[in-house]
Amino acid sequence: MILAHARQRSMPSNAHLLAATVADALGVSDHTPRPPADAIRAWIGGRVSICSLL
């Protein structure tokens, strides 16, 4: 039981895997030491401010 719990904690969650996959698809995963979710937020934030100017 303890081993199964330790194995679960060491495996990335689905949310982390999704964020890493999306960051890789956007091309931002290799350009920053930030966590993938933060890089995605920054990427989206830059697009939203550009779209609001149009």
C-alpha cells in the first residue's frame, strides 16, 4: 500500500502532462525555466492584450 502511494506521488498528474504537452505544442517549453502552466499563461496573456487592441 505504501509503495503504491509513493509511486502515485512520483508520477506526474494528468494536468501536468497536459500542460507540458500544450507548452511543447506552442513552442514555449524549451525557452523558459518556468513551469509549463506559467509559460502557457504568459503566452495566452500576450495574445489577449494584442487582440484587445484590434
